[in-house]
Amino acid sequence: LAKTTQPISMDSYEGQEVNITCSHNNIATNDYITWYQQFPSQGPRFIIQGYKTKVTNEVASLFIPADRKSSTLSLPRVSLSDTAVYYCLVGDVVTGGGNKLTFGTGTQLKVEL
Amino acid sequence: DVKVTQSSRYLVKRTGEKVFLECVQDMDHENMFWYRQDPGLGLRLIYFSYDVKMKEKGDIPEGYSVSREKKERFSLILESASTNQTSMYLCASSYSGSVYEQYFGPGTRLTVT
């Protein structure tokens, strides 16, 4: 199991850039890094996924160093609506062999005015 | 837009009852998943289905069974509900080529008394 470690909570203000780092020291060769966002009373929502270097979409950027033992989710210019729990997942399978994609307890991001 | 719907948002059942939770997706996804989410424990996979009539146990299958008779529908069955099955139940689906990008339903909050 590719264990991930991320901060329990973070606070920010509107308009700031937020970086949430996840460490995954025992990531395997086949593992991808995936981030989800969850609002209260809703199911998680896929944000971004990457294997190495940098990935960017309309919502966020994902930075992955060469050793892949950590990753950073970057949210540009956050707003109040970005207040949510963010999950970092590492793995390549759901069941069976290989590292399983597993949701941890996530990082609670709170954005204030 | 992918839509995953779950039959109920809130459900209250008595100990020993047989409980059916239904999930329907409209994007012709091959994969479907059932998770439960509990405070401090994150999301835990109960069962996974990668095709009609096919299923695999997740991390916590005890006390649950599933049924997938049609591609778009995945049912979770609690054979004899117990109080420790009080939880938020989340259904998700994804394309066969990607278990990383899962689309979640809104969840069913089940209370067993």
C-alpha cells in the first residue's frame, strides 16, 4: 500500500495561491498520483492526475519532482468556494495486485475573506 | 456531464433489516464502485465491478454483497443491517481504462437503529 501523508488542515485567504503537499515515499513505478476535492454532503470530485513533472488543467496544477516521492497540488487564486477537503491518492489498481488507490483522511482547506 | 445518481440521500433502517442501495450512471462506464465514508477513516472500498455480473471485493466487504445485472446499475446490499453499518455510502463509476478518474454520486446517509 502506497501510504500518503498530507497536512490535516490549511487556512488561506481569497486570492492567494494554495499549495498542498503530499508525501508518498514508497510510490511504485506503475503508480499514478491523483487528487480529489470533496465538499460537505457531496461525493469527491476528480481534480487532476499525473505521473511525473508538471500537469495543469483549468482547475489546478500538479507538481511532481523527479524522485516522485512527493507531489504538490497548486490552486491559483483561491476563493471561498474552494473550501473543501482535498485527497491525495497514489496507486495503480483498485483491487488485486499493485498499490491500491486509497483515500486517506485528506486536507481540510479553509478559505477566508 | 457524467451523472451518477443514488436512490436515496437519507435512509433509516432497523437492525436486522435487508437494505438495498441503488446506484445508476449514465455514461456507459464499465467500472463501478461502492465506498463507505466514516469520520477519521476516509473512504474505504467495499466492492468494485468492472463489468456486468463481475465483481471484486474491496477492503471491507464483510456484511455486504453487490449486484450488477445491467451496465448502468450497481446495487449494494446489506444482508442484515447492523448499527456499525451506519455510515455515508458513496457510489462511483469510471471508464475501464482509468480507475483514477472516478465520478461519484451524492451519497446515501444510512442510519441503522
